[in-house]
Amino acid sequence: MAASLSVFLLGRFEVARDDGIIPAASWRRRRPADLLKLLAVTPGRSLSRAAVLDALWPTKDPASGANNLHRALYDLRQVLGGRFVDVDRRGVVRLRPDAWIDAETFERAVSLGDAPARREALALYRGDLSPEDEASPWLLPHRRRLRARFLDAALATARDAAAAGDDAAAIPLLRRVAALDPHSEEPHLLLVRLLAQGGRRGEALREYDLCVEARRRAGLPPAPPELVALRDAVLAGTGLRRASPGPLDDAH
């Protein structure tokens, strides 16, 4: 049976019922959406009333915070068309278990660890968690956790693809990893190598420059020795070999 509610958080915030997408105009107030997001990214889909108030209304006194929560719950039910979020007798705020959440499904797939599950996870990760809301402090640890899990899964999948000679699969993944984690050494090393081995020397050298510039902006040391040696090998057009699934070979 299809879930009666689907919550999309990766790359955008969007909610769908069985009868279609809930229009963006329905989310006129911010807090109903915040309450849904908070529960959707919390393991177990539940938080104590006090934890919800601390996350969403940290500067309010308990009475004012409780009133705000009551209003957010009412508004959320109006938007969703049902009591998908409720408070039980013990004061625990819960999102119903029959709702489907992309971030939760993503984490479950990553946790399985096998290649098919990783591919499913990568397809679900369409971007960072709720990119339309960069400032809310309660979102930041969840965004970092999900991004880190994506980077691990994407890099592992790219290594496997490179080892199998499937550069067409490996290169786009490595570009995504390098864009999200521009200071990391391994994706740049592997990406420069694959581009050069495919005869795309200009792109390989541009990728090297992007890495160097990202490190400079972050106040990090210049390119690591392995990447400099690989750049020199690309310029010379010699010494390039296929990548292996283990640690990257020396560039020369």
C-alpha cells in the first residue's frame, strides 16, 4: 500500500499526499513546516514536547512555547489534511509511522552497505537537507550527518566504478563529491586521474586548479604532494595507470 504522506527533504522541501503535491502556497506559516521537518529528520520520528520547544522556540518561556506548538500543530493538520503529527499522553510529539521520508529511506539504504543499496541511496540524495533553510541551527547537525553519509556512499561507489573501468559512472559521482567536499584529497586525485586516462587532459588540469583554489580559500596548505605529482604526470603525458579499488597508486 502506498504511503498516505511523503516528505521530501533532500534537495528541496516538498510534501505529497496520495492525491498529489501539497502546493507551496499552503505553507504560509513557517513553523508548521519546521515542526514536520524536525520530526522527519529525528531518529524514531518523535521528540519530547520540551525538546521541540527548545529546538523551535528556544527564547520563549514554557507557556508561550506551548501555545506556539499548539498553533503549529493545528496549522500543520490543516495543511496535511489529517493528524499525521500528534502529541501523546506522555507529552511526546510524533510523526505517524506510515509517512514516507526520503532522508530516512536514504539513511536506511546507506546503512545496508551493499552496492545496490548504495545506488538507491545516491538516487535519493538530490541535494543537501532543506537547502531553502540554511540558517536554522537545529537543522545543521542533521544536514552534516546526511551529507557525510552521502559522501561516504558516493566515494565508495565511485571507487567501485573506477575499478571496473566505468568512468562514465565514476566521474559524475566524483564531481558531486568534490563539489560538496572540495578540500578532500581522494576525490580530486581519482577524478584527475580518470579524466587524464580518458584523454581529457584539459579537464584534468582544470580539476587540479579547482582543488588548489578551494584549499587556498579555506586557508589550507597548497595541493598535497600526491596531487602535485599527478598534475606533473598529466602535463608530461606519462606514467598514468588505471585506478584500483584500494588506496590510490602513486602518480608516478
